[in-house]
Amino acid sequence: MVCLGNICRSPLAEGILKHKAAQAGLEWYIDSAGTNGYHVGEAPHPLSQKVARLHGVEISKQRARKFVTEDFQRFDKIYAMAEDVVEEMQRIARGKFAEEKTELLMNELNPGKNEEVPDPWYGPEPGYHIVYEMIEKACDKIIEKYTLKNTQD
Ligand code: 4NP
């Protein structure tokens, strides 16, 4: 799960998908990162923590890290929160950008719509609730997709 700072959106996405994967009995390795290094080592934004906790999701122990080229080898699927994040991932990866692994998160919910998870960083608390709801719906779709796939195998 990748955003710009790895303190607002992608920590929520990591926490929500981890929570839902555990509930579904899926043994996935899930992580998040940011394309800029401004907040490396920091805990998620207090409002991301607060909104997550209201939903029973604990993200306070996460620490921000920067997205690196090797993430394209380490992970099977990489979800970006917005187009500017994808552009930054391309810049970081140079020739090693794995397009087939990269997707806008909201395209899981509405394929091809290229909807973005808005950056709540500059705004007040309601923005974090909107972001939470959007990410949760997309994560529900991801879980549904992989659990259905398993039962059909
Ligand atoms: P995020 O929000 O990408 O959802 O973590 C941001 C947090 C910090 C900055 C940008 C976006 N920043 O430039 O410091």
C-alpha cells in the first residue's frame, strides 16, 4: 500500500487489509510505504490512528518508510492511492517499474475508473473518515476476490 508520506492513507490501508486478511484466515504479508521521505520513522498521523481505532483497527505501531525499487521484487501486488503516487513510484524505480503489479487501490472497487484516495493531510478530521470508508470498501473487494478464487480452486 503506497501513498506519498506513509503517514495518512497507506498506514490505514495496511492496517485495514491486515485486519480483514486475518479475519478471513489469509496469510498475506502486507506492508506500506511512502514515495517521499519526509516522515520516515514516524508513527501514522494521529487522526489516521484515531479513525482506525474507532473501527477496531490498531495502527499506532507502524512506522513510515520510503518506497524502494526492491519493493517491486518483494511484493506480488502494489496498490497506489493516487496517480501522483504511481508517477513517483515510476521515478524511484527507473527502469524497474513493474506495471503488471501496480494498480490504483480504488480500481479494485470500480475497475478502470482510476478514482483516487484523496490526500487528507492538509484538512480536518472528516477527510480521514472519508478516506477510511473508501479504503475499507476497496479492501473488502480484495478479500472477496481472493477468498472466492480459493473456494473455486
Ligand atoms: P499521505 O499524506 O500521503 O496520505 O501520508 C501526506 C502526508 C505528508 C505529506 C504529503 C502527503 N507531506 O508532504 O509531508
